[in-house]
Amino acid sequence: MLNIRILPLLVLASVVTVVLDGLGILGHEWWEWQRIHGLWRQVDLNQEGNFASWFEAFILLCCTIAAAGNTVLARSRNDPHARRWFVVSALLLVMTVDEASQIHDMATSGMRKLLDVEMGDSLFFAWVIPAALVLVVAGLYLLPLLFALEPVARLGLLLGGGVYFGGALVVEVISGKVITPGRDSPGYHAITLFEEVLELAGSLIVLTVLLGIIERADATIRLRATATTIQATVEQRA
């Protein structure tokens, strides 16, 4: 049986990606390295359609799968919070798709016109407003699930979510203040790298907690796939 511990590999790959992106930024500022092609573009965490964006989406996909595993466990035990676990899985899947395709940017233009926002304003990346509203509504709905978890898991999810959304929303607002035409200033590169580091760290913390909940459940989740369906079953460990 092939047994791969994916979490250490994801942490290692995250560190390597962040270090290479940082080197690319320094090389661009000090030695005029080009970051629009080659290796430096692939590890640019603020770019789209490259390895770095795929990797960030992959971590969120792993979180989605782990949350789905917790949904299966909850349903097998008739847990009253099984539906909320399903909502967590669905939200993480939406975040995964958004990370890969940047759907949230579609809300930016309309919100800028509505708020009369210009470059240099804190709400230049105006998509954070509807995103924050969704986050508040989802958080309120998921509170009963959060309080039903063990204290360690609860604190871990709060920490991971706080770190992730602190980068995705709070630091995004700050980056709106330092952005310049062409998005090529040292300050903007530094703040966006910090934002992406927070998102990577937050998603890895959440993944660690979700996998830990499954591990402590003392059960094995098995998948059986056919041409048309995927069936998940839970087996208690001896």
C-alpha cells in the first residue's frame, strides 16, 4: 500500500515557493530580473495561471476533501452538525475554484463605480466588501459547529481562518493603499507577498486541524467509485 504523508510535503513546497518568490522580487528590484516569464513567473504568488496559483488552489482543494471527510463521519454518526460540515465543504470548494480562476475580481469593477473608488484608496480592491459580508453570514451559521468541536480543534480553526482571511481581506485592503500604476513598486510586491504567505499559512493550519479531527475519530473512510457514482463509507478501527 502506498502511504504518503501529504501535509509535510505541502509545507515544504510552500516554504520553497515563498522563498523563490521572495528571491524573484529581490532580483527584480536589485538586478532587474524579468518576472513575466520563466521560473520567476511560475513562483509569483500574486500572478494567475502559473504554478503558484495552482498550488494555492490545490491546498484549498485538500481542505475541501478533508472537510468532506468530516461530513461523511458526521453523517455516519447522525451528528446534528453534519449539514454544517457539508456547508464548510461547499464553501472551501468555492474558495478553491475562486483561487484558481479569480472569480472574486468580477465584483471589483462594479463596487469601485458604486463607491467611487480610485487607485490608492483602501477599498481599491472593492471585492473585499461582499466577501466580508459572506464571511460574516457564514461564520454566524457555522458557530454551533465551532462550539461543538474540541477546544484544540476550535482554536486551530479560528487561528487558521483568522490568519487566512487576515491576509485575503485585511492585507488586501492595505495593498490598495500602496498599489501604483503597473503594480511594480517594491512596497506593493512586499505587501502582496506577505498577503500570500498568510493565506498559505492559514490554509495549512486549517488542513492540519481538519485532518486531525478525522484522525482522532478512530475511523477509516473508504471510497468506492463506479462509472457514475462515488460512495463513501466509514469503518471503525479495531
